[in-house]
Amino acid sequence: MPGKSKGYRAKTRSLLRRKPRERGKTGLSKILYEYRPGEKIVVKIDPSVHKGMPHRRYHGRVGVIADKKGRAYVVNVTQGKAVKEIIVRPEHLEPHAGG
């Protein structure tokens, strides 16, 4: 018997699922929103867009925009004591409410 697959989206059935009222195309305001370096954001993965999708371990994490790289952003996210640098497209980001 072969071992269980451990793909990039493994164990994300409920995590990467949109709520019924959120389904459909992503709005242009979310895609075209310009983030500035130093701005706090929340990584909220949009399951309908596969490009520029971060790993599921960063879903719900608060990070800081470090730089822009093409259409995507370089985001510094703390994971334990380490600061990880991830490259994420704006579809998977939203502004942090707490400043």
C-alpha cells in the first residue's frame, strides 16, 4: 500500500473553503489594492486563486509588507521565534484592522 500523499494543499478541506455568501469571483478592489512597505496585513488565502498562494500554515497570520515583487508582495511573517519571508499575491492579503 503506498503512503499518504503530502501535497501542498493537504488537510485543507475546511480551511481553504469559501463561505456560501463569499463565493464567486474576487472583487477588483481586493486585487488592485496597493499595500505600502511597513503596512500590517492578514494572510487570508483565497482558494479560488492558485497563483501566488502561500502555504496553509500562514493562513490567518499577521505580517508586515517588506517589498513589492512584480504583482506580488514580500511579507515578513513571524512563526515562533523565526521571521519568515513569503511572497504572496494581493488576492491572499487583507489590511489588518488593528493598525
